[in-house]
Amino acid sequence: MPSKRHEKIRKVLVSAAGKLKTDGELPKLQKMRPALEIGTLFSLLPWGVRFKKIKLKNEKQVRQLAAEAIIPLHPANTDQLVLYFHGGGYTLGSSNTHRAMVSKIAKEINRVCILVEYRKSPEHQFPAALEDAIFSYKAMLERGKKPKNIILAGDSAGGGMILSAIAEMKDLELPLPGAAVCLSPWGDLTNSTESIHKNEDFDPLVDVQKMQLWAKMYTGEYSVDNPRISPLFADFSGFPPLLIQVSDSEMLYDDGIRLAKKAEDAGVEVELQVFEGLMHWWHLFQKTIPEAKEATLKVANYIKSHFGQ
């Protein structure tokens, strides 16, 4: 049974999502993007951390990528870090929308977390976001970070993207990160699972039309079942340990379950945590919703266990 706070926020979001629609059509991105930014003004940092705008660079400094470092006041280990990729259907979201949640994780693990500002669609279609994920990881390696001391994390589209990135890293023969954390990952952009339709009326922030449009915006001329777009179709053999969190009431429930099964069948160490009755993106409300606080603390404990703390 979800908490009263969860249900109150979900109802507010249902109303807000309805106002964004006009004549039953999908809201335009130029309306959704600022609405999401304004709607996450709760993105204040907790005590004990600060943020800093940074540029990720490659060794020859011929390219830069914007990012935001969330820094605890006295990090326990500056060699260990989390690279975080926000969700938003590859079209929405930023460090602004995810700063509060990632800051909570950074404070709990007492390590630096880096929020990557990867390129979004439709301005930058596949493989731009995937290239930025690989670029970010390689930038950390070039700074002398050891692969085992880097954990990739992301939610929704970001959670799916880091799995695609790990598959690509294998092909590039890069050393793989120590672990990966996927929160409600979007792993199958064909949007053909049962929960996509079964839970659509429950989820206020996503619906089938949005997800189909976002998938089309992201993939462009590529097929949605491309393994680098939909990691459910990728080869998981040799992947690092995974944590997958998902709710049984969200549209991406089946994505999380199927990804966990795929990884397990490939011999990957997988921890699957299923929550009951929660909407997609419940993690973002960790300051208000008790289930979000619980999920965030479980993420932090998982990360600390892989960092040896």
C-alpha cells in the first residue's frame, strides 16, 4: 500500500499532466521541458554537500561535455565516484531535475557523484546520448580513476542507457565499471510489454503516446530494437554487478523484470528490488515520499557495499 504522501503527489501530478495536454494531443517539448524544470524546484541540496559545474574533457581536450559534480564536504574516498545519467525519455531532464536526489545519494555514500548533461533528442538523436555516456566514462579513466571505483547509475532512459553503454564498452574492449544502478530502467523502446498498457492510467508522468514519440525522436533512422537503443536485446555476458529497482505499478515494471532476468541468465550478479504501488519517477520525491527515501537509501547501501564500506 503506497503512502498517503505518495498518493497526494501522484494526484497533483495527474492534474498537472492533464493541463499540459491540449485537445487530447501530446504536449510539445517546448512546454514540457520548462514545466519539468519548474516542477522540480524542490531540487535543493541537503546539508553537507555542494555542487560545482564542470567540463568533462578527453585527453587531447578536443571535446568538452557539461556536467555537475555533487561533492560532500569531506568525501571518504576521492578516487571512488558515481557517474549519473538522468531520465526523461532522452528528450527531457537535466542536472536541475535530478540534483536533489543525486545529492542525497552523494551524501549517504560520502563520495562525489557526477551528473552528466548528455545531449538530448530530437536535437541530437541516437547515438549522441550513448556517445556522451562512453565519453564521460573514458574521461574518468583518463583522469586516472580505476574502473572498479566507478559506478554507473541512472533512472528511466538513463538507466537503460548505461546498460547500452556497458554493452558498447565491451565491444570497444574498455575495462568495465565496478557496478551499475538502474532505477526503473527503460530497456525496451519497442514499448511492447504488458505493463506499458496495464499501468498506463496509474502513471501521471508517462503514457504510451509520449513513450512512442520519445522513442521515435531518439532513434531517428535506427530501429528501436537495436541493442544499443534497447539494451534488453543486448548481450549481457560479462556485465558488472547490477542493482535494478522498479515498482509493480509503473509502466516500466516489465522492463525492469525482464532486464534482471536477462542479466541473471547471462550469469551476471543482479539484485532486483521491487516496490509496490508506486508511480514512475517516484525516486525524485525523496524529500517528501517515504518510499523514495527508502529506495534512495537502498541505492546508497548498495553503492557503499561495492566501494567496500
